[in-house]
Amino acid sequence: MQFLPGGYGDLQLDIVGLNDSTQQLPKLLVPSLADSEIVRISTCYKIRVDDSTGVNYIAHLLHDGDSLPPYSVRCERISKKDSPEEVKARVLGPTTLLAFLGCAMACALLALSIHLQDGMALLATILLSFLSTLVGIGSRWRLVLSERKATRTVPRSDVVINYPHGAFLIVKCEEDVARSLYWAPEECKYYRSTRSYRLISLIGTLVLMFGVICLGNATINVQLGYAAAYIILNAAYWIVAALPQRWNWDLRCYNRVPEPYQGGEKNDRFTTALWKAIAISGTTKWVRVAGIAPVTDAWDMWLTKAAEVIKDERCTLDEKTGLRKLPDWDPEEYLSTAHAEINAADINRAQNTGGAMV
């Protein structure tokens, strides 16, 4: 096994190359553990709330809201299983496959270094491979969802989610589930203290620097092998990043049951979608509070009438079809009538005002 065949005079310490490599090696050489942990931490803090809807990250993954077509209305019942299971990263997910791929690359490079009797390449492979383990130990965490501590009885806490493209998702659930998924933000609880994490980061930085120095003094054949590993792992990470994010999470602790209704989920207009959401939820309060409907006299009349309709006629379950039947009301026709009445009243008011001025 040869380390420096030409003596210490052949030792390469390229500072520029070292600086560039320290930005690339953690992502390219050993992404199996180190980079996967970094990605998950970033997910919890930076993508915790969906920017378009304000929905918490785990809830957005659970409902798969991106799959809803425009102006569609979906109703689901969410409950938590009576088991100790919690939301956690999936053991056999895409990031796990990346870990196995990174491990296979490290083993291949280790075997190549031994076969070529390249001691510097062997040291580089060992150091840079164990670097991933250090990062994984320092960044280990678990997801913590908020829990309701009060024991008093509270009513059911249904949730209505309005998406930017006009779709609605009505979630029927208990207060405990609503607080965990929708009201309180998720948190990542780290197993290591800040001091321990900094110490591990220091050790990891030193390991990385010595590993890069060793790699810079390896033979050209091993360096070409590293280059090939970088390209393959980069391509793999781009592929995994394009996959649905819910594939990385184990959400089996929640039961998600759709509640279909007559008329189906798809709609052509926003007015029809809004009416279905109101009929299923059984109230118009959330529409006014969230400012979903336009603030006009015609829409105020429409919302008042919609509240009267759902008060007189609730959704009923058709035992033959197993579908919920919505109240019999034409929201489009009533909105047109309301606009016509408001326009007529405005014209009469203008005429009366003009006549009084003359």
C-alpha cells in the first residue's frame, strides 16, 4: 500500500481546490446520510407552512392538496389511530435508496483503492465516508406535533381549506387532530444539544479537510472514480427531489377516509364550488371571516340566502348510493338574480336622485 511514493515533496495542498471541494463533497460523495438529514431539517423549518394556503406541512402532505383540480370540492374525515405510532420519516423511502447508493459508491471506491494499492485514496474514502455518519449523528431529530393537554369536552373542529386555484377541502375531525395538524406548527426536536452539535461539526470539518487533502493526492484512476460517483449521485438527488415529498414520510398513524357526495368533486365555476363547500361544512361563517367571497351587496345577499338554505335543509345520506345529498338550490341562478336586483336598485336610486336635483 503506497501513500506518497515520491515523498512529502509530492504532497499537494491546493487551497482553491480545497475550498471548492468543501462545498461539494458533503452533497456528492456521501449524501446517503449527511445530506438526507440536512434536507429533512430544512423541510421542517423552511417548508413547514405551504405558502399558498397557510396549511401546515404535514397536513398538506397528508391531504395531497396539489392533486385537486381547479374549483373542485373534496370532503375527507381524518382520525388518529389508537396506536403509539407517530408521524416520522419513512424508513424505506427515496432518501433511504440514496443512502444505499452512497454506501455502494463508498464500498466500490474502497475496493478500487485497495486494488490499486493507493493509500491516500484509501484514507480519503474512509474519512469522507465516516463524515456522513458524523453529520447524521449531529443532525438527528424527530418530528413533534402539538398535543391538546386540556381534558374538557369540546365540539368537533372541522376545517375548510381554500386553495389559490379555487378548490376547497373540507376536513371533518376532532379537536385533537385539528390542533396537531392545522392550528399549531410542527417542531423538530434534536437529540443533540447545541454544544454537542458544534463539537461534532468541528470534528466533521476537520475530517472533511483531511479527506479532501488525501483525495487530492490520490492516483488519477481513483479521482476519476470519484468524479463518476459525483455525477451519478448528483443525478440521483435531482430525481429524488422531483418525486412527491410525501413519499419520504410515514403517515400511517392517521386514517384518511373520503366522504363522497352527489354531484362529484369537479365543478366549472367558483360559485358552485363555494356553495358545495358551504353545504358540506354547514355554515357560512368561515366564508366571511376568511374573505373568500367578494365584498359586494349581491354576494352578501347570496351568502345570506345560502345560510338560510343550509339551515332549512341539511346534507343527508342516501342509503342506496352511500353518497351525501346536498340541499336542492341553484347558486348560479340566485347570484344572477341578486346582481339583477342590485343593479335595478342602483338604477332606480340614480334616477330618483337625478329627478330630485332637477
